[in-house]
Amino acid sequence: MQHSSEIKEAILYIIFGVFTTMVNVTIYMICYDPLGNVLGNALAWLAAVCFAFVTNKEWVFRSKRWDRQTVTEEAKGFIACRISTGLLDLGVMFLGVSLCKFNHLIIKVLSNIIVIILNYIASKWLIFSRWRKG
């Protein structure tokens, strides 16, 4: 049964990853014209990280403890991972959009695919593995 549980987890991660990407891209599109590429991307990233923490903790990885110590420890790991992949995203956006002049939405979606994969690996094996299911 462990195999079907892991498949369900991966499917939920993909579903919430799509929602997280939608949050990220939507906020980016809203902020792009008034704030520009870099600041718009940073705000989009922040909104997506907040959304992803709650959905990953509760529904994907089923880390059910919400006491201050657990949430703080998970949030620190989650944020550290997301900062790393957020910096990667900023680098990809800077390289792809600002330097190479590719379409900003295409580069944004491609960057998010890479980020989602890296974040799954970190969340599953590092961040939420200790307090799963109770």
C-alpha cells in the first residue's frame, strides 16, 4: 500500500504545484507592468511560497502537527529551500528575459517546472518527513 500512497502524494503535489504556479504566474502578470520583471517576480514568488507551505504541509505531505516548534522548524526549512529555488528562478528570469530577451511568460513557466521538481524533492525528504501523519 505504500506505493499507492506515494502515487497519491505525487498527484497531490502536482495538483497543488499547478495551483502554486498559477498563483505565481498570476501575481507576476499583475505586477509585471507596474513593477517590472524583478520586483514583480519577487512578489509572485513570496505569494506562491506562502500558498505552497500551507498546502504542502496539510494536504500533500500530511504533516499534522501545528504546534509552534513544529511549524517553526518546518517553515525555516521550507523557506530556506524556497529561497534557494527562488534565487534560481530569479536567475533564470534574469538570464532568459532581461539578457536573452525571450518571452517572459514562456520563461516563467519553464522556470517554474524546474522549481517544482526541486521543491518536491526537498519537501518530501527533508522538510516534512519528520512529522508526517501525526
